[in-house]
Amino acid sequence: MLDRVTGMHVFARAATLGGLSAAARALGMSQTMATKHLDAIEQRLGVKLLHRTTRRMTLTEAGRRYLESTERILAEIAEADATAAADRLEARGVLRLNAPVSFGVREIAPLLPEFCARHPALQVDLGLNDRYVDLLEEGWDMAIRIGRLAESTLVARKLADSDAVACAAPAYLAARGTPRTVADLKDHNCLGYTLSRAVGHRRWIFGPAGDIAVDIAGAMVANSGDALVAAAVAGMGIVYQPVFLVADELRAGRLVTLTLDHPPVEIGGVHAVYPSERRPPAKVRLFIDFLVERIDPRRFRRGDGFT
């Protein structure tokens, strides 16, 4: 079956240029194909649109009415194409971004004024939660995910590597002593994160490959890393969290890094993920490029002077 829209283009060009050969040249097709398109339209409609002679081509009454509708429809199609293409070239509309709560508050929200100032036609809808979200099902344009990514159809771009660190307040260590081995942790108040397997509320994983496990217990568990860090700073116990979450507290001396007989597990990376498309919309592409520009990977790694 011949394409209707192409047929409409052929008809409109033939009517305005005065012949099928001219229409065919303008559209980059053979005159035979242009004739087939026009014949298909007239056969489908059951009316003659053009009077054709060897010298000239003129519109019938039905052809004049059809030309008016055709030109309007083709203009609307062109406008729709231009609008869709603009979304890939210019950041505008709403960027729906999902991120873990602590990361979103600490790392994303402070950057948004600068990004929005660069792209005033764009509004950011920032959703913060620590559960796994389905981007397609829930309508998110992109998300930030921390850790090792599961297999999926999403496209991922790594923003930084991410390490974990075990630490406690000086007051807690003065009162309870400083653990030297991961086995010593069983005798300490370990504040567990309920949403993680690696740094969870019953077991902590150590070693680069995550092959050293130690059972832990404590007086508090939470689904918020920030809540656990606040409790640790107050002297409640030991936390085992991503570096970015405790970096400021370590620099200020409110928390102290523990040096154990096995290194902390490698959590994985900080990734920006988005649904698979031939090309991502401009709002997604520009925001990811902005994050790469503004996020300092050193904030997520051990060994930059405070861990």
C-alpha cells in the first residue's frame, strides 16, 4: 500500500507546480511513482482531482477542496515534526528526575538553580525516594541510581565510582573502644540501613569483592542514611555508609573513619539512567552532561584526605 502522506505531498506539489513531472523532481522520485501515488488517491476517494492532458494539469472542483485540506494537514504534520525535533535540540518542558533521598538533597538540589538558569524554558520535577522506581511505568524521564546496576533495557552513564566507609563519633569510640577487625563489630552498636544488602541492618559486607560478611546488631535501624549519620554524630554507634553521605562529617571531625582488617565493600557507581531511545531528549542529555560537568567524583571515593 502506498503511503497516504507521500501521496498528499505528490498531489499538492503537482497542483501548485502544474504537473506530475515537476512534482516528481521536487520530491526526488520518478514520474512513474508520482503517477502511482496520484492514481491511488483518486481511486481511494472515488473522484477525479486533476484534469490531466499532455500539456497541462488543472484542478477539478473536488481537487480544489481536497487541496485546501491537504495543505492544512501537511502544515500540521510539519509543525508536529518540528515540535518533536525541538525537544531533542532544546531543553524545555518538564524534566521528571528521580533520585535517592540523601543523594538528591545533598548532590542534586544544590545544582538545580544553576541548571535552570541555563535553561529557563525547562522545569525540573525532582522526586526523592530510596525505592527502586520503574521509569517507564511511573513516567520518569531519568533517574540516579547508586550501586551495581541490574540488567535492564535502560541506558546508563556513570557519573562517579562510589565507596563505602565505616565510621563513628570520637565520643562513641572513647566510650566503647575502637574496633580493629570486622569481627569486633559484633560487640558494637551498629546502626543499620534497612534498604541495602551490602550495608544493611543485619549484615555488613566487606572486601573489594564483597565476600566478607559480618552479622551486626544495634539499637537503631532506619531507611534513611541521613538519619543514621545524625545518630552516629550524636555518639549512638557505628555507621557504614557511602562516602558522599559522611564526607562533611569526616572532614569536620564529627566522625572518624575505622581502619579494619578488611576494606569496605565497593558499592559500585553513581549512574544516570534513562529509557532506551535512538537519541535521548535534549532535557535528559543536557542534564546528564551538566551532572558530569558539576559533580566532583572525589566526593564519592575513599582516600581524598579525610577517609
